[in-house]
Amino acid sequence: MVALIETHPSVVIWSLYNEDWGAQDIATNPETRSYIVDMYHYMQIAHPQFLVVDNDGWHHISHTGRLKSDLLTAHLYTPDLDRWRELLDRLVGGEMEGTAAFPLVVGDPFFYRRQVPLIVSEWGGFGFPDYGGPKDANERTERIRDFKRELRARPIAGDVYTQATNIEDERNGLIDPQTGELSVPPGLLASHTEEQQGQPQTTKPQAS
């Protein structure tokens, strides 16, 4: 896969695993963690142009106190705005347990002090109204706007909304898969609001 698409300009991050898929014993098996650490080091040496994530979402690996991932990523799902604020505050505060579905880091002890960029690499997933999700596109737009506002207010390097289109019983999509038409306003998920984008850049005076 790397050989086929390593020169594609849109590919900037590789994740070796996602949510333990294919590495279900990552939290309990030192051999599994050692293998993933070796693969992380291989990617650093063979393909230094990429950022590499060991296991996206949770169960990142700490070895000798160092995170074996270029990004600390978390998958956070809740339809409740107050709970969302709580999860984000826990995340930026470095609380590795009780934030995502599983501990964010396994292996050696690890204390987050912004050593690597912090990413909420999956969020949204509001799903059906029965699960507390939006009843229609307008309500989904407002929910996303509120949740995104909280992300922008915290020192989080980036985020990924789930998901682009509906798939099977997951009804979180923002794009019609047949026409490509948006069901929410353009720019809703932008990292900066229109107000922020329109602000003039200020520079500090240079000493002469």
C-alpha cells in the first residue's frame, strides 16, 4: 500500500492499526506491542515524510516513557454537549483513562505534556434519533456547530468528523453518496470560523 500511494499528495498520515483491529491483544501482550513499535520505527526510517500513528483511537503504545506515535489520537462519541465538554477537558488535561472507550495509552507509564499533537480523530456519530442524535439535517447542523465550537476553544491540533456519507445503519453522513451534494452548510467543519478567518493577522514589532 505504501509503495502504491506514497507519492499521493493527499496522503500525509499512516495509521498502522485502528481501534485494535487486527491487534486485539495490544493492551495485554508485550509481543504485539513490540511488533507495532518495530513497525513504527521502520516507517520512520523508510518513509520519514509521513506522520505515523501506532493504533488510532486508543491503546497507543508507550515504551520507555515515549509515545510510539507521532500523534496522540482519541475517538470520542457522545450526543450530549455537556458530556462532550467534559471529554474534551479530560483529553487536554492529559487524563488517559476514562476519556475514550479504552485507556488512551498502554505499556510503560506515560504522562501527556503536549509532547505530540493531540487529535480527536473520530467524533460525531450522532446516529439515529433513538440514540439521542439529530432528528433532521437542520438539527444535525446545529449539533455539529455546537460541538465544533468546543473543539476550536481548546488546544487540540485537529479533528476528523465521522462520517462523510451514510453507510449501512450509520446515519451520520453529510454528503449524498450519489450526487455529492452537501446536506449541511459549506465550511461547517472548518478549523476556523469565518470570523476568525476574516481577522487581520497581527505581527509583533521587530527589534531594530
